[in-house]
Amino acid sequence: MKFDLHVHTNWSDSRSSVQQVLEAASRKALDGLAITDHNTVGGAQEALRSAQRLFVIPGEEVETRQGEILALGVEEPLPPGLEAREAVDGIHGQGGLAVAPHPTVPLLNTLPISLLRSLPLDAVEVFSSITPLAWRYARRNMRLAEDLGLPMVAGSDSHHHGTVGDAYTLIDVDAQGLDAVLGAIKAGKTKIGCASSKWTYKLHMLLGFLEPSAAPRRARNAFFRLYGRPTW
Ligand SMILES: [Zn+2]
């Protein structure tokens, strides 16, 4: 089955509604997709209610104290600000998978590599279509996934419905249902298909990244990564 495993909606910072995202996924001939909004499962729940033909994996991109983790297969929200280890345990407690998104890409809110080695993660997102120089980082991410002995997945990290399905993961599933799909990913029955998103969408993302309203959050996260979070 063909899935885009990393898609945002306007429940977080995408410009596109759940409906636009689902329509785009159908046009791209995906079998399913994971809705992974930042710190909310609202988009995933709406997609579960409204998707008819598509297989929706409910999810969230959780902002932990150490960086972002992609949670696949969770319907209960995980709050931001948890320790990374707590978030992974919370994801596993719901029967979900914890995936390291775009782990070697600088400037994004990624987990430190040293922490990736000690967390019980289930997969590595090796290709992210919206990343600048996507292929360069894909090679690094693949080496990391091999080094960690973890399955490889790909997603568009779409923040606009025009990029849904640019990257996808082919999952070899021999049974029906969410547990079977998640189990196949965890077992490494995955192949990735990748295309970099058009530069206009990347520019769009970059402008959002540089938006004055986003700057304080970015600066705060960068500071915390360098010097640690205060404990008060
Ligand atoms: Zn994302």
C-alpha cells in the first residue's frame, strides 16, 4: 500500500484543510496517509471521520523538550514539552510508532543524534520532500537508519496540499487494519519513493520559517537545544 506518512493540515501550520489534503491524496493515487499535525490530533481525527476510500493513520508531530517526534497510530494527543523518552513511551502506550523525522537536517527542531541512539524508536524518516537539498540529507538519513538498524520511511512533510504524496512509503501489508500497517512498518516491510517538492513550496515554507511570528519560537528552541531547558 502506498502511504504519505507525514502530512500537516490547517489544524497546525499548513495552509490546507483536511478536505483539500484528502482530495490531493486521492488525486495522487495514494492508498492512505498519516495526518501528523504539530501537537494536535485534531486534523487526524477529522480525517478519520471524513476519509472514505483512503486509509488514514492518525498521528501527531510532537514537540518534545529535545526535538520533534513523529507519532504514527495515536488518537490521544501527546502534549508538547514532554521529555523525548516520555513521549516515546506515551506513543508506544497507545500502540503507535515513534519515528525520527528528518533527523540530520539542520535548523529544524530535530532530536540530537546522540539521543536517537538511546531512544527506543521504531523507524527513521529518511526522505522529506519539503527539505531543501532533500537528496543530500536523504543519504545522511539512510546511513543513520542503517547504523541504528531501523526501518526507513518517507513522507512529504506537506504544509500545502500541492505537495501531498511527493514522497511516499510502500508498505507490504498482508492483513487489514491499523495494527497490520503499523506492524509492517516496524518489521521494515517498507520501500520508499521520493520526489523533492517544487521549489515554490519550499520557498513558501522558508518564508513561513522566517515569519516574524515564528521567530521567537525558533530562537527559543535553538537556545534550548544548545543550553538545555530550564527546569522551573
Ligand atoms: Zn512535519
